[in-house]
Amino acid sequence: MKKLICVMLTAILTLSLFAGCGAQAADDGTLKVAIVQQLDHSSLDEISDAVTAQLEKMAADQGKQIQVEHYNGQNDTSILAQIGADVAAENYDAIIPIATLAAQYVLTGTEGKDVPIVYAAVSDPEGAGLTGYSNVTGVSDALNTPFILDMMFAADPDIQTVGLLYSLSEPNSEKPIAEAKAYLDAKGIPYIEKTGNTADEVITAATALVGRCDAVFTPTDNAVMNVAPSVAEILCDAGIAHYTGADSFVQAGSFVTCGVNYTELGTYAATVAMDIILGGAVPEFHVMEGGIITVNDDTAKALGIDYAVFNTMANTVQAVSTIVD
């Protein structure tokens, strides 16, 4: 009888030890977050850095460990589709896609799962099909297209023709290009559209605008941003001011933008994600307030444009120089 009791106690102790090890392996308390970046360029890199920093800060404030894993789609839909499937297979506490295509492929890849998705830098969440889901929210960098075109005509009231340079594959461009056309139609100003999806196509499209327009508008278009330095050089050398949707264009040599602070946007997105992870409800998407005019001083001098005209149009006008890699 004593031998039987001893065997039973040994068995119970062994099972308890295995149960304890199993519980620890399944959940050691470390939070896991995936950041899925559509491609590399300065604005999206800035968002990613801000997201990572804020996640780590908030986790430390809560006394928790956090593991942040980064994925990059290189603006390739096949890679983004694979990443969508990969992150769906992992046990992430939240996924933060940066830019519209990344968000769309993450949403498709995680269909049927309730993992929180908090996108960053999606200009038109409704148009991109990212609304109406209980587990999806994010931060929009919606562009104030009429305001940027107001800037264009404030700097040069004699503009006769405007070029519209964008990618047909970039969801972020659909709404602002439609808004630009409506604006220009209302003013009776003709416009020329040139588009491209690959780097070579975008450069060819920019070249095709030379000698045919007085200024060019490009929204927050990631395909164009991918070759922004080349586009900026082509247009500036031709004496054409390039009005854009993000400060990354301006840092690469384009003339001017009016938009949001991307560090603040990334910080906000990370805060929303962490609040959800810690037990908060999934809120409606948030539109970041813009109003920051960023001018490339080097380009303004090359074009002979006095950008002091913008001082009465926004609370913040900041000048940058062209960043040379």
C-alpha cells in the first residue's frame, strides 16, 4: 500500500512538473507584434521607427516584455500576399501594416482571425475597403488636396497647365487625384496625366511631363516615392515645381508638401495597438491632423520661388535641404 501511494505521488508530481513547463512554453507573457511595411522609403521608415519605439516604451511602462518583428513587402504584391499568410500563421497580439497595400494584404491573409490590425498611413480607409471590421482600425494620413493646389496657385497664379503624376496601382492616389481633377476642372485649368507602376515607368512618366506643364502634383503615392530623387531632379532641372503629398518627397528634392508629422502618426498607431492588446476596445480609425508645410529650400532657390507666400497659409512652415544618400 505504501509502495502504491509512493508511485501515485511520484506520478502526480511528474504530471505537475510537465503541466507547469507546458504552460510556460505556451505563454511566457511576452507580447508579440508584427510590423508589415509596404516598402522602404523615408516616410514609411519614420513611421516604423516611431511605432517600434512607442511599443517598447509602453510595454516597459507596463512591466511587460515585447517582441516586435518587421516584415517588408518591397512594394511587390506577391511578397505582400506571402507576408499576409505568414503573419496570419503566427500568434501575434497585434499586426501593424504601414501603407495601404500592406494593410489590404494583411487583412486578406488574416481573414477569419480576430487578431487586431492597426494600420498606419492609409489615406482613404473606406475606399481601400478597410472599414466595417470589428478587429481593424488605424490612423489615416488623408491628404488635403485642395489646400495643396491652393498653395500651387498662391505661389504661381499664372499656371496654365498642371501635370498629375501618380501610379494606377497605388490606392492612396485614387481619391486625391479625383479631387485634383475636380479642383482643376472648376478653375478651368487643363491637366495632363502621366502614370507608371514600376520605377522605370514612373521616371518615363515624369520625363514626359517636361515642357508640357507649369507645375506637377503627386499625392502620397508610394510607387512615385520609390524613385522620388530621380523625379525631383527631372522636374527641377526643367523648372517645374513638384507639389507632393508627403515630406519624404520634399526631403528627396521635390518642392513642397503640406501633410502630417509621420513620427506622431506612428506613435499614435502604436498607442492604439497597445491599448487594444492591454484590453481596450477597437476604436474607429483616426485621421491625423496635418497642416505642416514643408519646403525644400534648395529646390525653391533653383526654381526661383519665394515660398514666403506660404507663411499666411499654415501655422507651421519648415524648410529642409535635399537629403543625399
